[in-house]
Amino acid sequence: MKALTGFSTNKNAYEAGLEAAKMAGKSKDAKIVFAYMSCDFNIKDVIKGIKEIYNCPVIGNTSFTGVIMPEGYIGGNEPFVGIMVLSDPNMIVGVGFADRKEYQDAIEAGEKATKHARAMTKMPYNDEPDVMYMTASPTEEEFFLKGANKVVGRVPLFGGSAADNTIEGNWKLYLDNKITSEGVAVALIYMNGHFVNEFTGAYRETEDMGIITKVEGKRRLVTIDNISAVKKYAKWRGMKPAELKGNALLSATITSPLGVKDRLGDLIAIRHPMFANDDFSMNIGANLAEKTTVIRMEATIDELISSVGETLKKLNERLTKPVVCYHLVHCGGRRAGIDTRIDEVYQEVKNNVNGAPFIMEFTFGEYGYVDDGRNTTGGLMLSFTAFTK
């Protein structure tokens, strides 16, 4: 296996796709292109440009404000597209797509997309893929994943949710010429190489914790310990509830979100409070369950930056074969908190990939897995993946 990367900031969508693909370089054995781009682009035109060079599936989503490539941070005030191409004559890839509005629920959509991907591989049903990639809209990721898992079981997972620059729903996800703002796309990969994923929030636990006593739907946290969620959180932080109303909660919780532990304690999945309602409930960026514990987490901006290098080091320690490339999913919320110091994130990556190709996208939801646990999703997290020989 080998990996090729390229990018463009050309304002013309077609030319941007073509330039990124030309920069990556041709490969007759290209099997899949991961493409992350500005939500301002005409996506079909970008993909058309990419496909001038590559005759294989192009899959991905819009990324929050930019991407990080071996050459640096690409984006900001410019339109951008970054791609990573996996090339291997022995690799088998199947892809599937589902627009949410065409299905009864997100579970069915995830199942249909994954069945299509499975059928495309033409592999025996009892021969599980080595890894599953998923991109989805940032609303029902857990249910899309549940549908996918009905088809392939617990196959190691990586990927992230589509993002826009203003959190206004302008995000898109896509598979070739299929594009949607609400749906899911899946890639199942069979390969000779190996895959390792490090999935973490890299926050510190505090002593502040409570029982979730009321949830509306799956993502509206009403009470913690029978106290309004915003009031409880404000007390933990030594703040006034009024300071956290509306969108103020979003930025206030980047450095101090909530977390839920898995059953073995190996993973704390981060839950990002997004909006404080008038009744002092809070909307959360991922699912919650009543009668489970939520923990207040902490990290400084310095720690959010340094955690990129630390997570890569942990990933590298688990590798037993030479690295081919890194696919790095970094939360868009963390990126917003890091703000103008984004070049420091680039340096953390550059210093820890030992010259291997990489791409980093910024998402509104991150997906990964932990050994002896389950595939899962979170927010404000890092899902760092290495492909090896």
C-alpha cells in the first residue's frame, strides 16, 4: 500500500479538484480517495476534477475552516480541498451511500449504505472487512453506526461527521456524485496491511460528576442529579447560569466539556454541550442515557494543542510495522478553541509522523474504537489512524 496527498486553494471548484489530484499524482492502483473541502465549493465540480485523475470512489465531507497537510494548514479565508489516495493492487474497497430523507430512520439508512458497500466488494459474507470508514451528518451518527454494525459487526472504525464554518447546517457529505447534508456514506476496506486507531478526548477528569436524571430525545440533557443541567454545570464551574445561556455554552465548554465512561473505563467519550435553552437544559452534540454518570472534564488550550503530539506518540507506540500514512480526524470545536494557534497543531503533527503522508480534517463528530470495547462516536475528540505495511 502507498498513500498520495494533494491540495488546492483554487477558487474554481473543478480546477481545485484537478489541481489537488495532479499534486497527489497518478496511480493505476488507486482504490479510494478521501476528500475534505470547503462547504462553499460546488462539490460535484470538485469531485469531477478529482476523477479526471482517479477512477475510483471519492468519499468524504466538508471540513471546518480547513485541513492540515504535509505542507501546512490549508484554508482559513481561502477555499480549500485536501485529498488522500490509498493505492494498492491487492486492496478491495466497497462503498455505499444513503440520503437520510429516503429512509424511515437512521438505522435503516446506515444498514442500506453498508449493505451496498458489502455487495460491491464481492467478498464472502463471512469474510469481515479489515476496517470501516464512515462519514455522516452531525445529528444521528450513533444510529447510522448501529445500522452499519448490523451488517458487518464490530469492524474497527474511523471517520468523522461533516462540518461547516458557521455551525449553520451548511455541511455536506458525499460519495462521488451523491451529495447530502443529512445522511451517511460508508467504505469497507480489505487490505494486506494493518490499521491502528487511537481514539481519545485527551481531557483530564475532575471530581465534578453527577447522574443524568432526565434526557429528552437523545441529545437534550434536562437534569443532572435532578437539578437543571445548566445550573448544575454552572455551579461546578463557579459561574452564573446566565453566563452560559444560548450559544455562550458552546465556547465555554470547549476547555471543560462533559464525558461518559465506557463499561471498562478504557474510554471517556466526550459530550460537547452546544446550546443552553431557556429552561436551563442543554443540547448536547451526541447521545446520552438516563441513570448514567456524566463527568466534567478539563484541558487548557495549551493542552489541546499538545494532545495532538501526545496522541500520535501513543499511536506510534502501538505500531509493529512501518507506517504508510496517517488519517487524522480532529474535532472542529477544538480547532475553534485553538483559533490562531493552528500552526502549532501542524508542528505537533509534523514532529510525530516521521515523514509519512498525512491528512487532518476538522469535524463535528469523531468516530473510533477501543480494544475490548465498541465502535463509538464522540465530540471534541481525536480519532487518529495509522495504516501500516
